[in-house]
Amino acid sequence: MEASRRARQGTADAGSRPPGRGRGHAITYPILRFVHLLGLTLMGAGLIGVWYADLRSRQVRDLPLFAEHIWQIAVFYDGLVVPGALLLLGSGTWLIVMVYGGWAFLGLPWLAGMVALFAFEFIEGNTITRRYFMRLRRLTTAALAQGSTTQELERARGEHLPTFTHFLDLPILFVIVALGAMRPDTWALFLVGTILALVAATVLALVIPRMYPFQVVVKAGA
């Protein structure tokens, strides 16, 4: 109860003025908020870029164009998503310690939900989705060198788990943003938002591959 009370007090303090005591906190808090928003912007822009590049790669039928879009996915991940996630991780951890009393954040459903979803997305993104696209880029490069698509590339493009986690990234990010913006006192938004994100990812993972089956070739003279 005491932890929950201190966490809620931190929430009130964080609304319109820098929390904490002393000039150091008054200077540090706005910088941390800026870094946090910068990380969110980079990560969000990167995930949107990955989503768009993946969709375009499913629509093309020319292997060199397919390879270009796969390369763009790698650029978005390494250039925007990963740096943004690291900025969010560092600034978010510091803000939780400074503003919400460390482990006291567990008494706030909205903040605990944000942390849980971000941790899931960070781990999933680096162990499944990003590694999948890196492998896809390697297989595409090998197919280009060979001059035709390979069975290994076709099998990789048809894998279900990384396709699902890829389509889950943006909906989960939207739930994280919703929790931070609305700051509910119950777990309802977290549960409903997470369920809707899973449903949206499932629908996309089933529909998009069927709309755009993997059919790329090397054009004559390419």
C-alpha cells in the first residue's frame, strides 16, 4: 500500500512540473522527457518504415526490387528502431527510478503495463523479428548471387511466427502510447488493448500473406 501511495504521488508530481528535489532534478527531468519522446519518435517511425517496406516487398515480383525492400527493412531496424528502443529503455528506467520510486511503479497499472509491453516488444523484436529479417536479407543476397530464388528463401518468407510478431509490433506500440496518454488506474485498458493488438496481428498475419503470396523472379536481362 505504501509503495502504491508513493507511486501515485509521483504521478501527480509528474503532471506539470519536474518531480524530485533540488536544482539537479529540475534540470534532469525535462532532458529525460525529451530523450524519452525522441526514443518513441525514432522507434515509432522505424516500425512504420519496417511495416511499409515489408508490405512493398510482398507486392513486388522482381527479385532485385524485393532485395531492395528487404535491405530497407534492415536500415529501418538498425537505424531507427534499435536506437529508439535503447533511448526509451535508458530514459524510461531513469524516469521510473527518479519519479516513481523504483519498484513502486508496480502499484500503477498504466506504468506497469507500459513496462511489461515494452519489455516484451524489446525481447521479441531482438530475438525473433529482427533476426528473421536479417536472415531474410542474407538469403535474398544469396538468391541474387545465384540469379534465382531458392527454396530456403521461399520457406523463410512463409514462416508464420516471425510474420505474426512483425505485425504485432505496431499494435503493441499503440497500446503502450495509449497507456501513457490515458494513465488509467485499472488494468482494463491494458487487457483490452493487448487483446485487440493480438487480434489485429493475427488477422494481418493471416490475410496479408494470402493477398500477396511470395512470387518473385529475376527478369530477363536483369
